[in-house]
Amino acid sequence: MIASHALTQYVPLAAQELDNNKVTPGLIGFVIFAAIALSLWALMKNMGKQFKKIDFEEAPDPAAGAARKPSRGLRAHREAQAARAAQASQDNPAS
């Protein structure tokens, strides 16, 4: 009875302090947000470690492998074209 009487005295004080136009999440909201942010950071850090462990090299397609040579870069490609053109002009001097 005494505890309920003491609580009823504080209810009007709490109602007077509450501003309906200003409601904030308070300490509990901050703690929950911080816990979510911390767990997200930990998950991202773990995901980075897992991705570093992956050693993936795609197997070449057997059908395309016979018809296509591996890429050697643009400069090497241009040099190969120039060499083929020079060889073709030497093989066919009439052109």
C-alpha cells in the first residue's frame, strides 16, 4: 500500500516533464543502435577475411580454348598484327 501510494505521487511529475513535441530514443535506443553498428562492423571484418581465403581460378572453356589464344595485352596484340602484316607483304610482294 505504501509503495503504490509513493508511485502515485510521482505520476503527475512524470506527466509534467514529458513534452509531446520532443520525443527522443534515449539511452536504450543508443545502446541498441551501437550494438547493431558493432555487430555489422564485426560481420564486415569477418567477410573480408573469408574473401581473402578464396583462391578461385575459373577453368577455361574447352570449346573456346582451342579457337582462342589467351590475351597478351594491347601492345602485344598490335605487335602480332604488324608482324603478320609484314609477313604477308613479304609472302606476296606483288600487292
